[in-house]
Amino acid sequence: MGRIVAAGTIAALTACSPPVPGLLEADGVERVTVDRALYAAELKVFRASALTLGVALLAEGGEGSGGNVVSSPGGLLIALAMLRAGASGATAVEMDKVLGLPDDHRDEAMNALLESLAAYDGDPGSVDEKNPPRKPVMHAANGLFVDRDVATGKNYLETLARHYGTGVYPVAFRDEAATRPALDVWVDRNTGGRIKHAPTQYDRDNTFSLLNALYFAAAWQSPFDPNNTSDYPFTKSGGEEISVPTMHQELVLAYAEGAGWRAVELPYADGFVMRLVLPGPGVGPETLTAAKLAEIAAALDTAAEVSVLISLPKWDHKSSFDLRKVLESMGLVKTLATTEDFNAIQNRLTITQAAQAANITVAEKGTVAAAVTQIDAAVTGVPPLPDQTIEFDRPFHYQIVHNETGLPLFMGAVLDPR
């Protein structure tokens, strides 16, 4: 990505702040290239953490999809890792424990993960979503909007620049007319227009807004023939049978099964698969724990490929999540309440809002999906009391003194300031 934003001070960036945000640069900070092979253990930990987050998102259910759920545990993991880069004290301990983050080299390992995804990077706006590309587009973007009047930690910004490629945009949150559209433009641009608006409710009191966007578009390795799509029965959880457009095809796929589940991996043209897990009769997907999903993943990692006749419904769903509810249910209580442990980001910073919006379209030619995760925060709390208070509210003496010699260049008295 070449030179990346974020070193130095926010003041150095404000003069360059555009009304429509683009990637800002700061001299002296470059994205670090890391060897992915050195962080294999940490990447496995990230996979387990993402499964845990995914189960929590599905359990919360989201809004806007009539019971269907689409979420982005990967996007949430990346956003939380960026937040963790500025955490300390009990909050850092809690985040590591609850999220199961690596003990060491967390930021370097996330850099390796993002670098691996970058092999498929592309412009979401250039994708013809009715004809998903044979070479997948997997666009990941990280953005940080900070209030230009609030100091943001230099070391924190440098970490995000070196390992996350995070663009930094100094704004005035009080100026909603300028800042709210800037957030929406960033979201729209990085999701190819699939998501138009930042997912949290805009708050003029915020001083910090961290965003991750993921956009995915890919053709199936073996597209389904639309002529083989037909209405087919689908039995809902309560036993009601409905008829839905369903795709049919015989393919050679990785297949595995275990107690209470069967699973296949449906490959895209390159680099990605859709993992499909079918619980046993009378058992819903809500019974699939993170541990069970990890077991299924491990089974599919070594599964033999067999001939499979697959029938798969088409779907086009969207969801939105109040992530404060999700994170609180997981046990991130201190993280959501602290006014002290994010001082490395901004002094007395506390989380105010967190949300995610996600959508997906699955059809005969392939899949298109997008998600935006946003974590907002504000400087809050009562400033510490000064040791002394002095008010010049009566006549006083003054001098202008040369420091090196102590010479009083000017001296006077104020008896009436008018």
C-alpha cells in the first residue's frame, strides 16, 4: 500500500483533510511487510477467536433480516484488534481473555492476515455484481476518524499505520454537516455501494470512530445452471414447509460429517470456499457452538473430496447489529465502561457505540457480500482538579521577563482591565 497514514501528530494531518476522505499520508511511517509463516500459531488463534465472535453475533440475531442472519466475525475481529492496540490495564487483560487473542505478536500477526487478504484486493466499485469475477475481489479497509481538536496518541497511530494500513481522517465531529457525509462516503466507497451509511447513530459528542469494511465478490468455481434452479421445499424451524428457488448441481467437493452435522465446502474460482453446515433433523444452527464449528473446520481441513449432489437455495439477506449488546454478552464489561484504559488513544476515552451492518447475495453465478464494523468513542469524565486555583479578579502586578537573564523587560499593574 506504499506509504500509510498515521505517524506524527494529528495537527500535521489537519491541513490535508479533504471534505471527501481519501487516504492521507504522513512522512516516516510505512506499512511493515511480515512473513506470514512466522505467525502460523497466532493465525490459528485468530480463527478460533473469529468463530467465537461469529457465534455471539448469530446468537444476538441482529435486525433487518426476518430471522435470517448475516454477520462478519472477521471484520469485528479486525476492528477489535485495532482497538486492543490502544488498550492497557484491566481492559487489555479482559479483551485478551474474552476474545482469546494471541499473547504475543498480535499486531504483527494481524498484519500477516491482512496482507494475505490483500492478494485479492480490488475496487468494489468496479465489480459487476450480476456477474461476480472469476478472480475474487476481497477488499479490506480500515479507517480511523478522529476529532482534530483532541490529541490522539502518536504510538497508537503508528501501530495502526504499520500493521493495519489504517487511514486517518481528522474531522470535527461537532460539524455534523461535514463529518457525517464523510463517514458515509468512506463506507459507500469501500463496500461498492452495498452499504450506504455508517452503521452507528451519529453522535456529535464523539471524538473517535474506528471502522473496518470488508467487501467480497467471487464466481463459483463451477457456476450453477439457472435452468436447474427451481422452486423446492424448505422446512422452517417450526415445521412449516415453504417453496423457495433452489439451485442444483453435482460436484466433487470436500465433505465431512459427524454426530449431528454434515458439511461441504463449495469452492469459488480461486482462494475461497463457502463452508455449508447442515445440522441434523430437528436441530437448528443455533446449536452449533464455537467449539463445534472448530471441530467441523478441522474435519473439513483433512476431508476427502467426493461426488456430491447439492441443492442450495438462493438468498439475498442483510442484518444489522448493536455490537455493545454482543460484546457485553461475551463478558467485555470493563472494555465498554472504562474511562482510563484507552488513554493511549485519547485521554479519558470511553466506548459510546458499536455497530455492524452486513449483507450477502448468493445466486447461480457466485456470491457478493459486504460488511462494515464501527466502534465509536468519546473523551469523557471530569478532568482532574488542579493543585491550586488562582483568579486574577482584583488588581494585580505583571512583568515580562527575559528567561536567560531574568531581566524584567516590562512591568506593570492592572487596577482596571477596561
